[in-house]
Amino acid sequence: MKILKYVLFLLVIVGATLFFTLYDPAIIKGRRAYEEYFEKHLTDPESFKVYNEKYTKEGGCITWELDFGARNPMGGMVRKSITFTTINGELFLNERDIQ
């Protein structure tokens, strides 16, 4: 019975951590900002695929490391890794990193 309580306690802690990490408004706004950017600037926005997303949050500033792929104008899939920053849902990125 003691083990069951311990396991239940751990599940609650892990669940709460995941909930607050996944639903942080600054992260949601930042993710929406980069998705909107790629929606506007990619040749084929439907082909946009995120392979890996990492972020570090310091206050309202989030630094993102994004590994993504998308179709180029000739129809081939291209994969890139870039780093950029969002602050309060506003995207700051070096356009040369995308090309």
C-alpha cells in the first residue's frame, strides 16, 4: 500500500509539471509566432514539419532550438536547424538562418 501511494504521488507531481510546462502562455504564444512565420514564408506551408523542438525560458524571453523540414520550390524536402527568440509572442530571428 505504501508503494502505491508513492507511485501515485510521483504521477501527480509529473503530471502537474507536464501540465504547467505544456500550457505556459509564453510558450504557446512563442510557438504560435513561429508557426505563423513559417505559414507566411514557406513555399509549401503544408509541408512544414517539426522534428525536434527545444526551448529555454528566462522570464518572458524564450530561446528556441528548432529542427524542422519543409518542401523547397523544386519539390524536395529540406531539413534545417535554427535558433531564435520569442518575447511575449513576438518572433526575433535572423532571416539568413532560414535560407
